[in-house]
Amino acid sequence: MFIYFDLHRVVLRRETSYREQCPRCKSSKSIIYTVTAFCQRVYFIPVFPTEKIVRARCRKCGLKMKLGKEPLNIQAEIKIIASEAKYPYWMYTGLFLIGLLLLIITVMVFINS
Ligand SMILES: [Zn+2]
């Protein structure tokens, strides 16, 4: 039997920094943080989220900062934004369905015994 797995990319949050300046063009209020998450899916049903990635990009000069190689002040802001971005509940739909199936099986065994 063939089981279809895939990773689905979801943008959790997009936020503009009002504190930090771009290291290249020195403009303020130009850094955009994009928080993306990957969700493991089975037959297109989301089962659980796997990882959260925050990317920083300057809106004015187009500078894309490499993951883990951002300036320290931006790395600190990335940690805060990553901790504030929560996974949506629908990403756990598969786990909920598995739990519901186990509950139904348990009740059926209990009724038949
Ligand atoms: Zn810039």
C-alpha cells in the first residue's frame, strides 16, 4: 500500500521591525520578518508541524539575510518573533483524528466486552 507523505510550507506570520535598522542601507522600519513553518502531511491531512524558520529581508534594498548569519541585534529580534508565532490548531488535525479513532476503538471494545 502506498502512503503519501509530504511537507507543506505555511507562512505563520509576517512582521515589520520598528526597532532595528538594515545593516546595508541603514534605513529603519524596513526589515520584514517572515515566519514559516513546515507541516508534515499524510494524504494532504496535516498531522503535525515540524519546524519554524524566521527569515529577515530588507524591504528597501532587498537584502536577504542568511539564516543564522544575521547581525546579533536582528538575531535577538528573530528569537522573540519566533517565540511569539504559534502553530495554528489545524496543523494538528491528523493527530486529533488518530486520537478520535483510538477513542472510538476503545469505546467499541468496551461495549462489546
Ligand atoms: Zn536595506
